[in-house]
Amino acid sequence: MTDIWTIAGVKRPSEQLEDVMMGRVPYEEAPKAIQSLAGMEFRRAAKEILSGETNAEKRARLDRVPDYAKTYVETEIKKILKDDIRKTS
């Protein structure tokens, strides 16, 4: 049975997100909804990196992020740290 996505000639949202997360489609070229989902994944990765106990562990985790996603993850890390500073001051 053919599904609506095939009939419409459009990739499923999960496939579009995978394309962005794997670097096959640049983040900026993805539809806004997919950018939003990718942003949540970048933020999740940033939180995981920041959960490291030492700076060396955090750096090692960040080093494992693929180059095409690193800029976005680093941006999320900066946002989280900025929010933490605001909360403590």
C-alpha cells in the first residue's frame, strides 16, 4: 500500500530530520519545522556534553560531535551557560 508521503513526493519528517542530523541537508535549507526539531536535538546534545564531570570529559564529548553539527551544538552550549549565569546572579 502506498502512503500519503510517497503519493505527495515528500520525505517523511523523520527522514528530513535524519538528513539534517547526518549532514546530508544543511540546517539552513531545511523547512522551519525540521529546523525546530533539529534545534531540540542540538540542545539535547549540548546538555549531554555539559553533564560531563570535568572540562576534559566535556571537551572529549564535544570533539565527538560531527563537524557539520558542532557549530549548532556549541551555540546551544553558550545559550545554556548564559541562562545558568542569569539564574545565579
